[in-house]
Amino acid sequence: MPPTFLEKGNGNQYQALLDKYDTWLFDCDGVLWNGDGLVEGAKEALKLLRNQNKSIVFVTNNATKSRKNYKNKFDKLGIDATVDEIFGSAYAAAVYISSVMRLPKDKKVYVIGMSGIEEELNEEGISFIGGTDPADNTLEPFSLAEFTLDPSVAVVLCGLDTSVNYTKLSKAFQYLTRNEGCVFLATNEDSTYPESSGLLPGAGAVSAPLRFALGKDPLSTGKPSKTMLDCVRAKHDFDPTRTIMVGDRLNTDILFGQVGGISTLLVLTGITKLAEITGPNASDIVPEYVTESLGDLVVGRG
Amino acid sequence: MPPTFLEKGNGNQYQALLDKYDTWLFDCDGVLWNGDGLVEGAKEALKLLRNQNKSIVFVTNNATKSRKNYKNKFDKLGIDATVDEIFGSAYAAAVYISSVMRLPKDKKVYVIGMSGIEEELNEEGISFIGGTDPADNTLEPFSLAEFTLDPSVAVVLCGLDTSVNYTKLSKAFQYLTRNEGCVFLATNEDSTYPESSGLLPGAGAVSAPLRFALGKDPLSTGKPSKTMLDCVRAKHDFDPTRTIMVGDRLNTDILFGQVGGISTLLVLTGITKLAEITGPNASDIVPEYVTESLGDLVVGRG
């Protein structure tokens, strides 16, 4: 079925949408903001939802920040949010390791990632090495001969890491090939990472060297994986028929909603361009609704 | 057709092989040596070939060293070789850029790679940036806002780079997405890199983040690409029916021989294990001959 294009300024159409859904899941980058710049009207749209007593959950693949840390971003931009409303892919990974894998206390995780992942692992009481450890954040040559394999590493967890380097990749590769049964996890598989000046390689690009060297894909706990939605629902029950996912990416946000059996609204303030849903080479992933910007929810309401 | 397994110690069989081929192309890592350790008998096998007036060419995907530099490795291990006998994938990339692409003199290459690539580009008179430039060999945060796109970058060339980092990947990504027609080249696509203590991520893993972020594969100038064989033949004419490629990898060396229409001999001293050619999940890439080690050529000849 083709998507329903909402007409900016048509208040009735937007109110009908508001009446239909009680729980609104939001992607953040490209929906609420781009880098450090607020999307026009996004703040007011969220306020409108709160005034109408909607449940709001922010579902982000950003794994560089913990939920607590991520909340600072909301505060800085003046958007109301509580830590409990925020679900990050690093948190989902930590919950997956502790609750689904039930990693024994004497086992640990090797991290390619930043402090956000470490904080979420700490909160779940999971031991880890790598990550921000200065010993692994180096461009010095990696010596395999001098490397000691830690037999207790049972998971390699990979997220966006702007300090990714050959030492980290080499260590992770050793664990994944030499520790039997070592699990290859990724917080998310976003190919790119949007910031205010443009696009940079995303978390999926950071795990790509391991993917390529191993000839195997990681299990992802971020959107579009259903693991993420199960995690949201465990903390925050909702009726799927009255829930909508709002996002800017077809292959993460919109697919995430579809995989989870909830409705979907695409905004065009981020990655996806109109041609990708209407053009001759349109994507197979079709959102239920499309609007130019989240701000359209409030246009014409004074 | 199943491969012919040569029987170690069966002198007649090996002499028949020697009689059949005038030109012997060799992979190095995993065939002549592993890391810094010589493969037993490899040196003597090469001597035997020279005594029988065979042409010898070393065809390597190693792009961390220039041919001149790579010759030092032969010298160190006491193996006779001339620079002209050595063909590296960095050299093939430089020849491809200068002779096939005919890159205009006012255009340049952005390099993710080490000094070997830079030396070969210099030899061909090709301008480049990136590579070993200290400014790009950093784990400091990359600021896209402060980055100035050089409009003259028309090629991104990626090889094994043990100093690969987010700044280099981000810059390469900008050139490939923002400089129209910028060509994505890789010296080779080896998934792993063998050294004496084991396997590390290879050049293919280093270009994998760009592959993943772009959703597009690079053009490779290394084995198994025919570009490499064309380059060998331009410098060193041979009769394909009397030429054999000796290597340890099915998906690079053996495929390279097959793509180029020459014979192939697999040795088991490197990456490929016997099960991969005989097991229930045997590879589709079947070598013409298999022998345990290059040293088998001399076994029983005193």
C-alpha cells in the first residue's frame, strides 16, 4: 500500500493521527534535531503530544551516550524528557547481555565503543574490557605475539567508536575467532551517522571490518531489530495497535516499526529524501504515513 | 574437475610439473613464509626452479611495502629476488591510476594506507594526500564542520593500514560522497592478513567501513583481479599455457590464476586447510594441483 502523505497545514488530518495513537515512539537524530540544531517545531510538537496525554518514548540507535548522558542533549536543546523515556541501543545491548544471554558473572565483554556503552554495561553489572581503556586507544603497532588472549571474553560488542583503530579491531578479531562461542553483538548497524554539517560513517561501518574479516554479521540490538522493541515494551507497556514509530530512516526506523507490528510515520528532515519513497527506484520499505517535518503537527494551531 | 593431489616424495610427479611450466607466479605470505618464518624448503624450491631456468614472478597483495621495500624481506630471509620480479598490489594500483585512469596531473588521490602505497604513487608521479601524513594519523575527534573538502581529490585508494582511524575514514567518505565521480579503489580485498603468530584483519577489512557506509564495493587492483595479471604481463611477457600460479588462498591466488587463464597450484602452508577443498562444504574454487608445501618440490632430490 502506498503511504499517506499528510498535508502541511491540514489540521484535521494531524488531529486524526493524534487521536489514533496513544504511544509515540521517536527516533531523535534527523527527527527532533540534526547534530546540535533543533528541527523547527519539534519541541512544540512534543509539547502538544504531552498536552494530549500521549506516552512518549525516544528510541535511539545512538550508543555513544548512555541514557543519562543522552538526556543532557534534550536538556541542552530545551526538550522535556525523562531518563525512563529514553531507550538507547547501548542500553538494549546491556539488557540483552544480562537478561537474554544471562552472561555468567565470571565472563566479560570486549567493547569497541565509547563511554555510553560502558555506562550501560556498568549499570547492568556486566564486566568489560577495551572501550575507552587508553591501552586500546592507540595508533601504535599491534603485536599479536605479545597479545594475551583473555579466555573469559565471551562477547564482542561493537558500537559507534570515533577512536576505532587497528589494535581494537585486532583484539576483537582474536576473541571472535579464538574464544569458542564468543558472540558478535552490535548496538546497531546504521551505515552513516548524521551530524549538523553532514554525514559520517556510522556504527555499522565501525563493525564492518570484523564483519568482513569474519565473513559473518553481528546480532544487532538496535533498530530495526525486534530486540530493541521488546526491551521498550518490557519497561513501558503499550498497545501495538495504538502505537506509532516516527523516524527519518526507512531501513532502521520504519522497518523497526514494521517488524514490531506498529504504525509508522516518516519525516523528511533527516536521511530519507522524498525520491526514495516516490521515485522510480523507490524503496521496498513503505511507511504508513509521511510528513515533511515533525513540526507539521503544530502548523496552523497558533 | 577435482584437483590433482601431488604425493610428497614422488619425484617424477614434481618433475613433470616443472617440465610443464616455464613461468611460475608466486604468492609470498603463506607460500614462501609466514610472518618472519620461512616455509621449510621454500628457498631450495626457488633455487631448483632457477636452476631449471624458470621465470619467477612474485605476485603479492601486500600493499604496506613498496616493491623496493618488499625486496628487503626477501634479502632478510635469504631468498634471491630482483625488484623487477616483484609485483605488489600497491604498484598495480599506481599503474592503474596513471596508465588506465590517466589521472590528470592536477588531480590527486586520498590514501588510506601505509608508506608502500605512497612510494609506488611517487614512482608513478601521482599526487596524493592522507596516508602517513601525521595530521590524518590521529585519534583526536574529527570535526566535519572544520574540514575543507579538496575538490582535486578524484580517487580514494585503500590498502592495509594499521593506523586506520575515524578521521581517515571520515575524510575518505566525504571525498567519495561529495566529489562527483570520485573513484573508490582498493589495493586488494583480503579479509585477513597472516602473520607468524596468527591472523589479523586484512586490507579488505580496512576498506570495509567505506564499503558499508557507501553501500558500494571498491575496484580492486590486487589478486584475484585481472588488473594485476595484466600488469604482470605488460612487464614480463609469458605464455599462459605454460604459466602456473602458486598460492595458499582459494579466493585470491587460485581464483586469480583461473580468472587469468593460467594453471594453479595450491599449497597448504597458509590460509587454506585441506577440508576446504575435500570436505562436505568444499569451496567452488578448485585448484588444478595441490601440494602440502612448496618445499615438496625438492623432497627426495637430496
